Amino acid sequence: MRVDKYLWCIRLYKTRSLATKAVKDGKISVNSKTVKASKDLETSDKVSIKIPPTQRTFKVMDIPKSRVGAKLVADFVIEITPQKDLDLLASIEKEKRENYNIGIKGRPTKRDRRDMLKALEQRNFREEE
């Protein structure tokens, strides 16, 4: 089965076109080699997905005939990513969620930076008194 189709079938990507784009962008490697979307996978291959600042690694257990349900994904793939990398990704995701909840969406705007600097200056001025 093609790499992009496999990633879509085991629900690592929502659409097949997103999986194909990830392969074209060089985010997917099979057995530590960057591949094209048409590369055929075999059982026991290791598929790595780059998610900055680390990567997730999966071992192919079996090839599905078509897209599988979420409960059946464990029959076709095993995640072999080290626990420290999973913890790092979880902490980054938690930080993003917390920032989103308080109103920070991505990089601060110029206005946000000015407001942060004003708040820091006022706090430093109060501490000096």
C-alpha cells in the first residue's frame, strides 16, 4: 500500500490529500529515509512523522484493505515513539491550549507586545519603590 494511503487509512491524517502533502513536504520518512507518496509499505517498516521539535515513530504491523475504524487502528500500527518525546509533545499541546484559552492565538501582535512591555515596566517600577 502507498505511504500516503496508509497514513490516511490508519487515521493519522484526516484526508488523503493532507497525507500526500505531508509526504511531499518531507515530513514523512520510512526506515529513516525520506520517501515519495507512491512508496509501497511492507509490514515491519518504521514510519516517522516530523512534528517539531521532535518526531513520532510508528511500526507497521499489517496493511488494511481500506480506511479502518478508530478502534481497529491498534491492529495495524504500533507507536514506538520514546516516552520523553511524547511528554514533550503533550506539554507543548497543553501550553498551546492554555494560551488559546487566555486569548493568545499564535505569535503575539505588536499591540500585545507593547501591552506586555508596559505591564513589565509597571511591575519593575513598583518593585523599585
